[in-house]
Amino acid sequence: MNIYEQTGRIFDIQRYSIHDGPGIRTIVFLKGCYLRCRWCCNPESQEYKLQELTQGGKTRTVGRDVTVGEVMDEIRRDAVYYSRSGGGVTLSGGECMAQPEFSEALLRAVHEYGYTTAIETTAFASREVVDRLLPHVDYFLLDIKHMDSEKHRQFCGKPNDVILENARYIAQNAKNLVIRVPTVPTFNASAEEIAAIARFADSLPRVGELHLLPYHRLGQDKYAGIGREYTLSHITPPTNEEMEQLAAAARAAAPRLHVQIGG
Ligand code: SF4
């Protein structure tokens, strides 16, 4: 099949992002994720099926089926920004590895136009899927959320063993890899837990950067909007001082890495 005819399911395309890979980027948000992180700011991304979301008294359908060609028509509008800034296209979600045929075709199309590719991923996928996407990704932005598998399962719905295995494999084979840590009070926002993740990141070849992403409540209202309960309403975002302390713990555990707060 012509890659431009491959279909997939997305729920948003955001232009002019500067936080999800180098330069100015267009972010394509894919529908469907294997995890169920309790803090997820895009709960409407998790289910592959189309959903109704009610916000501000208005209800809309989340998710649409598109071809790679249709997405590229939108992406190409910002070509001038990619070339000037070293930017390109980032696949986010949801989890792009949950739609491997569409993700591979879209990444290949982006490369055919000469733009850079990035994916935000948890790498909870089979090795076959990882191998399928690897050659077409310039920048991996890989979430490592916790080193304790049981706690990972409690807060994200799945254990972490597949993720850690894939992280090691991706680190050996990727062109560029950044480890990102959503930093969530009561889950992983202690010096010990962040230091454990930093040590793991430090053990991976080619990883030079660790980004600590502070928990925030953007998206909380969307849970009620899709008929779900937000189960972390009892926690508050970490303060700047607390984030600095966690960054210091990460730097002490992994002095080789550049540790920053935010993406
Ligand atoms: S991996 Fe990302 S998209 Fe999936 S549930 Fe967790 S935060 Fe949400």
C-alpha cells in the first residue's frame, strides 16, 4: 500500500510546539494507549474508540480517522518553521506504538519531505513494533515513570518490565534518546524514587538528558467530561523548590546527565 493511503485514528494536531523535541514542531496526537496513568492530562486519548467529551457545556466527538496524506497536508503548511528551527513532527498520544502501521507510514512520509521525526512514547510495546518504528525516529522522548514495577502497575495500570527492557534496547539503537519523568506527588516525587530513575537513565548508552516534568492538573476537568472520576484530586503540584530538590537528587545520582525541569 502507498504510505499516504494508510489510515489511523488521531484526536488532535497542534502546531508551533517548542516542548516536544528540537525546534518548532507539529504534534500529532494519536488515539489509544495501553497504559492508564492516573494523572494523564489527555484521558480522552486512552481509549481507541471514538468518544464524546463534554466541556463548558459543549459536547464534541474525540477522535477522527485520517490518512497519512491528509495529515501531511496539514503538516506541510508549517514547513518554513521546520527548516528555520531544525524542527519537524512529533507523534504523541495516546501511544503511537499502539498504531504501528499508521505511525510507521506517517514517520516515513515526514522523512520523505525532509523534516525531522520525534515520538513521545512509553515503549510499552512488542519488540517487533519497536523495531518497526526505530529506523524512522530521529528523537525518542521516552517516559520512565517508576523503577518499582508494582507501584508502576498501581498508578499506570501495567508493570514496568517491558518498558525497561525496551528502553535498554532503544538506547542501544536510537539516534537520539531523552528520558522524561512525569514527576507526580505520592507516586514518584521523592528523592529516592527520582534518584533510582536517574541511575537507570545514566546506565543507558546514548542518553545525555533527563527531563523532570512536574505534575499539573491541566486536563482534570476532562475526566468528568468523559464520565470518569479523577482519582488524584487530593494531591497538589510540586512547588518550584520541591522540583529543584528532586533535580538535585537526580544530578547527584547521575552526574553525567544533563538534568532539567520541564521538557
Ligand atoms: S502513557 Fe501517556 S497517554 Fe498513556 S495513559 Fe499514561 S500519560 Fe496518558
